[in-house]
Amino acid sequence: MKRVLIWVGAIVLLACTGIVWLNVAAMTRNKQRVQRIGAPKPELIEAISEARSRLAEFDEYLSKPKPTDRFALRSTFKSEFGNEYLWVKDPIPSPKGYLGLLDQKPMAYKANKGELVAIKRADIVDWMVRRDGKVIGGFTEKALKAGTVQ
């Protein structure tokens, strides 16, 4: 009986060690997938500034939508690894900003694609309206696609 208890104890210890190792490996993998960038480039700062200064324009489109309009906001989400910038679709105004659905899978922020999230106005870095086949806004997207931001 004593020998059985020793074996059970050893198996439990190995299982716990394995679980801890898997958690550490997952955290390490997540750290490697999240890219940290140095100081923001002036072009990106300018794009964020324009998006924020024109947020009232987004609100105007949102208050008078056409049936085929699509709306999205890009916001800062804080995680243990730093800030992550994620798109949120179908935003609706709320007392402190907006509520919407995450439109992409976060790499570090603890949430899932499609999850309802709250966004503060101060955390918004970009916005986009798709209307009649045209994109309005998308300031950081344009800067990134133009290759001005590395």
C-alpha cells in the first residue's frame, strides 16, 4: 500500500510539473508573438491625432447610418505585455465611449474575437466607416499600408 501511495504521489507531482511547464511555454510563446515597437513614428502619431480630432465625424455617420454601412473603431487594449491595438466592429455609443465586438483575435489581451468590449473615447486611435463601397477614416491603416510606418 505504501508503494502505491508513493507512485500516486509521483504521478501527481509529474502531472503538476507538466501543467506548470505548459503554462510557462504558452506565456513564452505569447511573448514572442507580440511585437514591441520602439518610439511611435511621426506618421502614425499624425494619423492617430487626425482620427481623434475627427471622431465627431464618425459619431455623425454612426447616428445616421445607411443599411449597408459598416462601422469599426481601433482602440488600445492593455495587457500584461503592453498595449495592443485592436479593431472593434459594430460599435454603439455608451455613456463612457462605445460598446462593440472585437473584430480580431487578440495576441496578448485576454479576450476572444467576437467578445463584447467597452471602449473609452480616450483609448480610440482610429475609426472607419464603409459606405457605398468607400472607406472613410482608417487613418492608421492608410499610414501602415503606405509603408510610412515600419
